[in-house]
Amino acid sequence: MNDRFGWKTEQERGTGMLEELKKQVFEANMELPRRGLITYTWGNVSGIDRESGYFVIKPSGVDYDTMTADDMVVMDLEGNKIEGKYNPSCDTPTHIELFKAFKEVGGIVHTHSPWAAAWAQAEREIPCYGTTQADYYYGAVPCCRVLTEAEIKEGYEKNQGLAIVETFQGKNPLHLPGVVCAHHGPFTWGKDASEAVHNAVVLEEVAKMSAWTEMINPKVGPAPQYMLDKHFLRKHGENAYYGQQNQ
Amino acid sequence: MNDRFGWKTEQERGTGMLEELKKQVFEANMELPRRGLITYTWGNVSGIDRESGYFVIKPSGVDYDTMTADDMVVMDLEGNKIEGKYNPSCDTPTHIELFKAFKEVGGIVHTHSPWAAAWAQAEREIPCYGTTQADYYYGAVPCCRVLTEAEIKEGYEKNQGLAIVETFQGKNPLHLPGVVCAHHGPFTWGKDASEAVHNAVVLEEVAKMSAWTEMINPKVGPAPQYMLDKHFLRKHGENAYYGQQNQ
Amino acid sequence: MNDRFGWKTEQERGTGMLEELKKQVFEANMELPRRGLITYTWGNVSGIDRESGYFVIKPSGVDYDTMTADDMVVMDLEGNKIEGKYNPSCDTPTHIELFKAFKEVGGIVHTHSPWAAAWAQAEREIPCYGTTQADYYYGAVPCCRVLTEAEIKEGYEKNQGLAIVETFQGKNPLHLPGVVCAHHGPFTWGKDASEAVHNAVVLEEVAKMSAWTEMINPKVGPAPQYMLDKHFLRKHGENAYYGQQNQ
Amino acid sequence: MNDRFGWKTEQERGTGMLEELKKQVFEANMELPRRGLITYTWGNVSGIDRESGYFVIKPSGVDYDTMTADDMVVMDLEGNKIEGKYNPSCDTPTHIELFKAFKEVGGIVHTHSPWAAAWAQAEREIPCYGTTQADYYYGAVPCCRVLTEAEIKEGYEKNQGLAIVETFQGKNPLHLPGVVCAHHGPFTWGKDASEAVHNAVVLEEVAKMSAWTEMINPKVGPAPQYMLDKHFLRKHGENAYYGQQNQ
């Protein structure tokens, strides 16, 4: 228990802080096994409250079958635990670096979903072979370089976050809401935890389809840029006309 | 709401137009997730009433979990919304061109089912390697060419339909009830919405089997033409003897 | 209805002939969708009563959701329908040739299960790469040659059966209880309908594993013969010690 | 029934020996079909009570649908059945050799899970391409050599165990808790039956991901050693910080 922020009164009323966000992050975490993205506990989702600067993240190694919204851990961006009975995910320092660098991002997901992880293990970006990817990712999904020995030995998870940020120099993280980290696995994000999971599902699907595309035609090139423009922009941005937003 | 066709009285009685067709199209749309053809809302089915010239299509981006038959949108072949509270699928102009050119077709399906989409992304037709395909597709499933930049910038979805029609010059669309569109995904059709979905399921299955066939034997050729003739014609046409039709 | 064999009295008592066998064959057919071996109605199972010389087979193109044991069709080995309200599977003449040639066989299965069909489409026998296959198939699963144009035009399904019998010249069909037919799909069999389905499940599993084996190591050779001997013979034959038979 | 160990009194009270262990081993066996690792009865799990030197193992060829904890067989390390109405798994002699050589191991699993079996059939170790594997396997998963004809003819299952032990000369079996046996399939183990099954699930997952990795990039090399060190050691050993153990 931690009282330095004076929220004990809330606890005495039977509630902790950021209850709504904890529910959202819990639900987003539970979506990972439902969507077949994880084996055992190999994934974590976080969501941030930009006003307070606190974020909520899954506890480390807790079984999905028994996990509840109350088990979510509240952290600040310096890595201090603000609330929660469990240790946060050991990937928490990666989430922190991404939240700090990507100001528009409200939710982050890490999984070892197998097709995305296979591209990561293959040290390759995922080319944009078609509209399925272009509807969500405006181009190839980048591959983050392998960390150096020094980076891994000292502050591995934090350096993983910094290397992802480095990979996105000059890129809009909401236009490319994911990355595969060499010899590791994918991270995705979005405006909130739910959208970040959505993008993780899409990433796994397009990772699979891209591998199959190369299997069917090893010489194929990416979809033409003007096709990507059309598809990405009909779903995103001010002239979007997919869905019910312009009704 | 739209009263220019005077159907308000029907609505006052609690019914809209084409109720039976809306139910069929709704059911056909719901078959897509049941058959594993779509992720999220990545698909749409339509069905046409040739007498009135109106067709019914899925609304754009509406969640399958909450969608009802009443949410289906009624359109005419000029692209006017005749009835419905939602925007129609943004692929509606493609459906229109196919309904206009393929007079025998009563239902159309678009999905991003992954194996068919992989062939599309690979810019390859699907060779007819066996009887599974020949039972429904009388030869290779064509690959529709990439649209030009001009075609995509001006009326993308309409031009997608026109390019498919171009692909089927000299072909019987009911003998080859589907296509893969380069760097995009499949469209299938049939005499009604239900048969169009059936053909979408078959297409995904044979797309998968053809890829595996080439993986097992990269040098294999298509099945002999006389084998295709036999299989297609024992299920279709006046001498068909599959099923219970000749009893 | 058919009364030339005098079974009308049985029907008047509310039962047809071979009730037990019809139940077994019905159950074996229902196992095909449960085990994921078929899409729609792409499969059929039969079982024979060697005493009467009649066999029971699935009707053609009937939906698995509504099919009952009473819908099974009773046939004789000359191809006459003895009992049943539906047409038998259009692959019936193939079953007949196999029952006639393979005297120890009591049940036959045909499916388009995708991995086995991919080997069939690739015109390749399935090498015996390991003990999983050797536990049921004593060596490579043979590939039946493509039929000639004449064979397909005149009596296609019967000639398919004869070509399979030709493939098994000098082979024991119970030691190799299945075949892949070039550009078509698999047939399997066993001492009864249930074992035939079991062997169809095994065939699909080993077809998948063999393809993956070649993908992982394109230069791999089959398992050594002495390994096949051991595995096949520890489950089959008089010195078998797998399971509870020697207790 | 066997009374030479004097446990009849327990039986008279309605209980056998090692009741708790039989439940654990039964539960671990039932996890195999739940996790999709087995077809039919193609797997077995055992667990040992190091104090008595007795271990519990699945009976041979018994259907998972009807199997109960009471059907588990109690054996000693000389291969004598101590309790149980069924024959033990015919792989029992392999389990015995592993329990004898790997003193820290408390549970053993054998399956024919298809991706792990494909590597086995391909006669290849599974390279460590990333952190998913490194979290559980500290390096490549070894491939046990093909047995000789003499080894297979005389005491096949025992010699399989000895060959695995030979493969692990100089290796810590708890740091590499599994093996693929050439042209056969995988064995995994752990501190108890439950952990052994966990490691079997992980092995199948990484076997799949490694095959896909090579498909996407045939020239890729393994993850750097310093990355493996970090991932394995953050979950295992005294400085582990994954999960809730250091709270």
C-alpha cells in the first residue's frame, strides 16, 4: 500500500484510483487470449491517464483465468508503483519510454503473437503488400534493431523502449501503430488500450498474410504507394469515409 | 430517412421494404465470422432484388455482435440510399458495377480472408490444381490487375468493380464465381447472397490448398482439363448428378 | 421404396435393415466435421455387412446439421439401391470397387481434407518421415495416378476405384490403409467405418507433418525401415504390445 | 493387484497409494488435449515421488474422454507395476531412464505435437531465434540421434531414454527442458508433471515460430547469446525478476 498521494480515503470507500482506466486496461488484457494472441501470460497491455500522468498495466505473470480489474497496477512515468498489490509487468520500463516519447499514444500492447514474432525473429520489417495492412499501417511495419550487449545488460527493458523510439524518428506513431523488435516480438499502440489491442490483432493478421504472400510469390513487390494512400486515408484523417463517422 | 419512394407507410406499419432480402443478406453477413472468413468488420455481403433493381448491403464498420437485419441498407444501382439508418459499406460502388454487368448474379461478397488475400497480394491467379476447386470454379480463379493511380484517385471503388468486369470479358461469372484483386483481396458472387458466401468459403479453402500444393511440389501443373470438365459438370448444368436434384 | 428383397415387413415394424450398421456409418460420417476433416458436405463414409453383401453409405449432398441415421442409403455391390429415400454419394462406385477388391476392409472414407488433398494435388506419395505415420501406415502413403480422359469420361467414379486397386497391387491394404488420388483427394479405409475415419484423421495429421518436415529440412530422407518395422508392429500383428490387448 | 508392498490396507479404506500424485499426473495428461498437443491418445505424462522412488504414468491407449485419476498406473524405477488395473504407457522405459539420469526432474511428457515432431522428423535441433524460446530453453532445443537397428530391436523404449541422456551429456536438463527425437517426436520435462506439460506447450509454440522464422528469412541466425542470458535469467535463477517471486 502506498499513501504518499493521499488516496487512502478512496480506498476506505472501497475504491482505488483510476477505476475506469483499470477496467479498460483489464478488458484490453483479457482480449489477448480471446483473440488468440497469447500463450499463457505472454503479453501485457497498459493505458495512460495523460492528466495525472499515471498509467495502468497488467501485473507480471498473473494467470488470466483469475485476474481481475483490481489486480491492475498503477504506475507513474518515473517507474514508481502508485497502487497495486502485485509487481507490474517486467516490460513496464518499455511502456514508460513509449508513453514519454509518443504523446498521442494512450495504450500499449506487447505480445509474442507467433506470426509477428516470426518476422521479429527473422529481423525483417513487414512489407505492405496490400490494403489489409494499409487500412491500419501506413507502410511497412518497422523492425527495431537488436539491442547491444551493453543495452541489454544495463536497463534492458528501458533500452528496448528507447530503441523503438529511435526506430520511429521522423515517423508518426499513430500512422504506424506497431513495431517488431528483432529476435523478440511485437509492440503495438493506439489512442487507448482497446485500440492498441485492435492494432495487435491486425498486426498478427497482416504478418501472417505477408509471409503467405511471399510463399506464393517470392518476387512480389509492395502495393503501390497511391493504393496505400487511398486505403489509409479513407479510414483515417479528416476525409475518412469508412464507417459511420460522416453520417 | 428518405421518403422519395413513398415507403413511409410501410415503416409506419413497423416494416421496411425488402424485409425477406434484408434477412437473407443479414444472415449471409453473419456467416462470414462463423466461417472464419473475417477479422473484425473486414467484409460485406449484398443481395439484389432484380425486379425492383434495389439491393441490400451491410452497413459500413458496424460491429457483427450487435448488427441486426434492420441495420441492412437498401440501395439502388445508381448509388442512392433508398432505406437505412447507416451508411452502406464503402465498397458499395464495386457491388453496383458487378450487379450491373453480371445479370445472373444475385449476391456478392467481399472479404479479406487470409489465403485468398495472400494470392491477391502475390498478384497471382489461383491455378486449378484439383477437383476441390473444379467442383465450384471452372478453371483458375482470375487475378484482377492493379488499378492505375488515376483509377484509384477518382472513384476507386467504382473502378475496382469495372476492372473486375474487364477481367471477366469472355468468361461466365457463374462458372468462375470469384476473383482475387491484386494487392487487395477477394470478391465472390452467386445466384444469391447465401451462395456467394458459400463460394467465398470455397475460395478460401482452395486458396489454402493451392499454396500448400506448390509448397509440396513447386513444379506441379494444373489438373487436366477433362478432369475439370467432369467435376464441374457433375455438379452444375443439366446433366448434374451430385446431390439430390435428379432423384 | 424398394421391395424386391422383401424387407417391407421390417419397415412395417418401424425399422429398416442393417439398423446397427446405419447407426455406425452415420456416427462415422458425423465424426468428419467434428474432426475438422470436411468443409460443407465434402466427404462420405460407408460400412459393409459382409454377410449380406450390402453396404451403407452417406446420401449425396445432404447437410450434416439435419442428417440422421435413417438418411443413410443401403446399396448392394452391383450398385443397386436396396433401401433409402436419398441418392447415395456420387462416389459410391469407387466404394464398390474398393469393397470388392479389399476383402478385409469393412469401412471406407473419402474427404477433401486439405493437407492430404494438397499431396494429392501435388501428385506425390507421402513419405514416411517418422513414427507418427509408421504407427498406422507401414511406409509411404501411395499416390494413385491421374485417370486417363477415357477413364474419366466413361464411369469416372468406378474407374477411380479400379485405379486405386491397381495402385495397391502387391500391397496389403490394411497395412497401408489410405491413398491420395492425384489432383483429387484422399480415400482411407479400415476394418469398419469407425477405423476408416480414424485412419483419415491420422492421414491428415501426417500429411501436415510431412509437409512441415520438408519445409524445415528439404533434404531429409524417410525414417529407417527398422524404425517403421518396430513402430508398426508394436501396434499391429500378433506381438503388438501397445494399448491394453496383452493384459 | 499387487500386495508385495503392503498397501492393501489403504485399498481396503478405498484409497490407493500416491493419490495426490495420481491426481496431478491425471490433470497434466488431460491438459494435453486441452492445449491441442495430441491427436487421439498420442501422448503420455508421468510424475515421480522421489521419496518412495515410485512414479505415476498414464495407461497405454486409454481414451481421454473416459480416463480418471484412478486409471493412472504406479510403477517403480525397475519397471515393476506397483498399482493399477491397466498396462502403463509403452513409453514407460523411456520415462524410467530419464527419471534415473535427471535427478532434478519430477515430471516427463511425450507427445507427437506436430511442429515439434516436424523438427524431429527433419532431424534438426530447434535454433534459438528469440526471447520466446529463451524464456524457457537456454539455447537450441537438442535433436536426439536416430537409434541404431540393434538399439531399436532390443529394448527400443529403454534405448530411446538412454540416447536422450547421452544427448544431454554436459547439459543441465532443467535449463533445456526438452528434446526432439529424430524421426519420432518430442519429450519434455520439468520439476513436476504440470511444469513438464507447460514446457511441452512452449516447445510446440517455439517449434512453430522457428519454422516460420526460417520461412520468412532463410539466412537468419540465432539470437545473440547475451540476449538469451538476459531472458532466461530474468525468469530463472536467483536474480529472477519476472512474475511475483520477488515481491
